[in-house]
Amino acid sequence: MAFSLAEDYEALTQFLYIAPIGLVQARLDGEIVMVNPVCAQLLMPLSRDGELSNLFTALQGVAPDLRHMTQVYEGSHGMVCDALHLQVDAGRAGRKDAQILSLSLLKLDEQRLMAVLSDVSKSVKRDRELRQSLAWINTIVTGLTDYALVALDASGCAVSWNPSIGRVAGFVSEATVGRSYAMFYPSDGMSEERALDRLHEADDSGWSLDEGWRVRADGTRYWGSCLIAPLQVPGNDALDACPAGKAYSLIIRDISDRREATEALRQSVSSDYLTGLTNRRAFFEAANLELQRWARMPRPLSVVMIDADHFKRINDEHGHAVGDAVLRHLAAGMSFTFHAMDVVARVGGEEFVVLMPGIALEEAEAAALRLCRSIEAQAVEVDGTFIRYTVSAGVATMQEGIDGVDELLQRADAAMYVAKAKGRNRVERWFAGANASPHG
């Protein structure tokens, strides 16, 4: 018995509707034609207006690049993005894992898109733990002829000198012993608090590993990895005098030859597609880590939420290409304004956030105000058209009683809405009674 085209289409639609994964069919502008129940359940909490009429609009808060990625995709059909991870929330350490969705978007033809959406929170957590373990093993067993080994006391100061330090970093004994291991980092890359944080993290997990710029004794930079692991003091003559029975081993490796590949991977996983800033997922990972550090050792920790004023009007009057240029301009201004240790991220369409470890509320407010004045004084040129715009910012700082990253960001967002309500192009601090609301 032959089936008609209409019957085939009905069978296919029924299959998509009952499929155990989230499926959406949409037009090229994002207008949703069909969405199955699983996908609707995942999308509805993300929709600001409570509607599911447009895929790009529904995902704007967690995938601000999606519309742009679709527009610049040149093929007549093919994969626009494959298993793109979208950070929904930050979770709460020890109580709730962060929620992460996976999105694959397929361009079917010049008029249609198909999206697959699923919750991958648990698998992402397992993958992260596996990558950390592999990185630790790689640091231990790879390139053992090109490493510096440093013994540290409980405060992170070198207690003995090893010739390998001179070979890798160029330091001599008298310039090493008694100094904090922060000497191997650029001056803007390691604070006293952060150096202690890494020791505590090594105590908690058995090791702490990071990669980035390091400095030699002559001031030149190289790309290196640093592994810190706790040591057993008894039986080690060099460490017997360490206070509180604590000591650590620091292994430094020059991995400059791997920097390009490492940075390419980091960019693909942690960077915003349009602006090059930290993306939403990487921001929440960094913010969760900073809050864990704050819980162990409270110190200043502030956030600044930043939003381009009247951005919808810019898009409507000049088009999305001009809007994208404005966002790139704002991102460049933020990178110039804030410090190297700050985490500058794009977390929504025209929404940006800066996490500022070690920075009190007043200093964070001053930095945000500098950004506002800098943006106000400039114009963005796109194809001969000059666009002037402003930004509004809200500032909040970590305090007792704040329940995680999401609440801290909600405070900064509420302060930003107050700045919008007072006329925009200004900075406001969070205060009790401030309420967040849609902004523009």
C-alpha cells in the first residue's frame, strides 16, 4: 500500500513530536514552525516574554550569538553549530549542579532550520573532571626534561632551590628562596590572595593546575603550566621546618610550543563568537570558583552588569550588522578599561558582566563609570555611518547571605535597571528594594 506525501509528512511530524529529544523547526529568521514538548519544556524557562514564537529570541539570554552565526553561515545547507553548550544558570556548590544545554542547529535549505536541544549538565560535569585528570597526568609524565621543581612552604614561599628553576625560568638561588611562587607570574597575573587560593584548592582536590603567561628572571614572558600538589613533610629535610606541617610541590613547564593550539581550543570553548570576550559558560565557571574562594576566605569581590542603551533601536534603524559592530566596540572598550585578573564576559545579547576578584564596591563603581564616559565620548563607524551610543551599569558586591552566583548577578542586574530608570548612561549600586526588570 502506497502512502501519500501528506501521510508521510503527518507521520514525520508525529515522530518529531514524540521524539525523546528537543526538536524545533524554524524559518531562517528564527520564527518557530514546530516545537516538540521536550524542547518546549527546555525553552520556556529561558523565554523572557513567556512565548515561543522565535528560536533566536527564546535563546537570546543564553545564546546571544545564534542569530549572527546563522546569518553569516554561507552554505545553502549544513551545520551552523554542533553541540554548542549553553549555560542556563550557575548552580550552587555542593547543592545543585549548573544547568547546561546542548544545541545543534542545522540549516536545511535557504528557508528552514532544524534545532536539536538537550540537557547535558551531568555529562559536562563528568567531562570536565576527566579533562582535569588528563591535564594533571600530562603535566606529570610529559616533557620531564623541561620542568622546574620548586618546594613551597605553607604560605607558598620557596624553601629550597633546584637547578631546574634556573634552566626554565632563569632564577638563581638567592632570588628564589623565601619568595612567593607569584614571582613566576606577571605582576598583573597573580595576587597574594589568588596565590593562597591555589594552595587551598590543592589541599581540597589534591592538586591545582593552570596555564598562562609566566615570567623569567630577565622579565621575558613564556607560556607555561603550573601544577601545585601537597607534600608529605616528614622525612623531607628541606621541608621539616615548614610551619603547620604543610608543604607543596610546584612544577612549572614551558609549553610555549603548545600555546597556539591551547589558545585555539580555549577560544573555541570559552570565548564569545562575536566579541571574543569570555562566554557565558566560562564566566559562570569562573564565578563559581571565585565564590568558593570567597566562602573559604572572604575578601572583596564585585560584579558589574553592563547593558548597551536603546540597543534594539540601533538594530531596528541600522540593521544587525551595525548592532554587531557596536557590541564589538563595547567589548573592546571593556577589555581596555578593566584589569587582567577581571573576568570580562558577554552573557546576553547586549548584556555584559565583569567579575572583579579583590575589588571593593567603590573601585568597581569607579571602573564602570570610566567605561560609561569612554563609550559616550566615542562613535562607531560602519560603512561611513557614525553611531553614538551609551551604556548603563549596575554594581554589586559579595556579602554574607548571598546564595550563589545567580543572586549576586541579580543584584547587579537590579542596580543596572535602576540606572536605566534614572535616564541611562550612568552607574548605580545595588540597594535593598532594587528590582530587576526588562531593560533596553
